[in-house]
Amino acid sequence: MPFELEINGRLLKVSEHELAGKRVFHVNFGASVKPLVITVAVAPGGKKFWTSIPQGRQREATDIGKLIAEHIRAKR
Amino acid sequence: MCYYNGQKVTRAEFIQLKQLEKAVRDYDFLDVDVHNGFNYPPCAIAIATDDRRDFELVQAQWGYVPGKMSADEAIAFRRKLTTLNFKAENLWVSESGKRSMWKDAARSRRCLVLSTGIVESRHVPKIGKKGQELKETIKYPYQVTLKDHEYFWLPGIYSDWLNTDTGEVTKTFAIGITKANELMKQVHNSKLRMPCILTDELAWEWLMGDLSDDRITEIAMTQIPSRLLERCTISPEYRLEGVINKKEYPELPEIKQEFIDQEVLEFDHWGK
């Protein structure tokens, strides 16, 4: 089910989906900002990192991805 | 080696991310608060697997379009008939006494529509300069949800619409509506109808069961008791922005509770 995260005093709505075999997160900022889709990609050597899909919003992907990871860990 | 979003990735990972981009472009994320039916939005519906032992969630367009039609014909069809909802009373015979357009689908193409809440407007007459009630009304939108449930199921009927312009097949659906309970008579006071909200058991039966016409009607008539519902008034921007923001309207008369507590419904399948 969707969940909410707070970043810089702003409440974001996040929903999880499986697309093309990947786990993706759709982040809804409300009406004023375009929604963001992020996923975990793997760098050479196996290091994982958050990325936006499509490219172009890497900083947001990194910041919000960390919060999503914390949220998921806290739920376990 | 390739780069994606400034990060080094393998060629295989790069290809997978590019494929994902396409999937993201084609996918409508189903996380809006409110689907405005008159925009014919994509929604999540459950349809039975072929062996009827399980179901899958698929994306479908709200606004039933039967069979083969061009896009223009589909628009005209929806404008003429407003096929967002079907009345449980008219599954077999239409209001004019003819064969119902829902008949075949009710027998063989039933689905469930996933909902987290419904929005209906209460119409309150405007008051004139001399204090008299006018015919013109003010609409106050309410969100109605099911107590202690994050989501619930509505009975639906679907059709695979073949767009004859493009050859594209789109699942389209309509939601079952029934007679309003005491709460919904006050909230949706212009129509006195409400969506039919099913128990989990009835939802399973609607989707999987080999049902007689009478049983299909009986399930589709289900009226949820008012005591199981919660409601709040919301601001009008839900229509355009698809978001729910609670809003108080001090001038709005309270919903009458006394009827709710004594409610007896003809098709209450929810029990005590």
C-alpha cells in the first residue's frame, strides 16, 4: 500500500510497483511538482545506488531513495 | 561501460534501465486520491484468472465501452449513455423495458474495482435575500470511506473495447450502484444512490462464482449499512487535482445521525 514520507517539511506520497522486472517507487509531490519514479540500479562491482527513471533527477532520487530504504527497514 | 544519470553502470544494466524507462512511460501510476470518472481515467480492477482460482489486478479505463468502436464512436457512446455506473436493478432489463446492454457482461465479464474511498456531493439550496430557499444549490463534496479498511471492493462489469482506429484493445468497466443507505441519502441527496460496497466474501463470489441471474442481482444490490462508513467534507479541488484535502464548511447543516442508528436496509448483506 502507498505510504507517506516527509522531506524538508513536505509530505510525499510514495507507492511501490513492479515494472519490467524491477521494483520501482512512484513519488507524488502534489500538484506543483512532476512525480518522480526511482529505482535501485547496480554499478560495476555490485554497488547499489538510487536513480531516477528517466535520467535527470539524480539528486532527488538519492535523497528520497535513502528515506524509502529507511522506511522499509523500519517496517521489517 | 555506460553512464546512467551520471553513475557508471554495466551495458546490461544500462539496457535494463532504458527498458524500464519505456515501461514507466507506458504505465499510469494508480496512486491518485480521486479518479474523476468523467475523465475516463485508468483504474485498478481485479479479474479472475482462467481457472478461477485466483485473480490478477489489471489496469482498465473507467467508462464502459462494448465491443468494436472507433475512438470518436466511443466518446459519443459514453456521452450519450454515461456508462461509468450500472444500476443493479437494470442488469437484465433496461429502464425502458428493453434488453439490458449489461446482460452478457453481467454473466461472463464481472470484475472487482479497488477503491479507497468515494466522493459524492451534497446539494444544499442557496438562500435568497428574503431568507427563502432557492432552486439553485451549492454542492459540498464529501469523501466516504469504510471504517477500519484501507480499501474495499466494488462490483464491476468490464469489456475489452477494440479501438477500430488503432487496433488497440483497452479494458473498460462500469461500477455497480444501488439504493442509498441513510447516510448516503443525505450525502448524495440529488440521486439517492450509492456505489455497492461488497464484503470480502461477496467480492470473491462476484468474481469467481458460477452464479444465477438472481444471485448476481442480489449481490449487486448490496447496501452497506451507514454505521460502517466514515465521511468528511473535502475541498472542491479534488475534481481537477485528484487530491483529497479535508475542509470544514461551517454553514453546512450536520448529517442527521438518528436515522443512521435505526437503519434497516433491504439488501444489507453485511450483517451485525
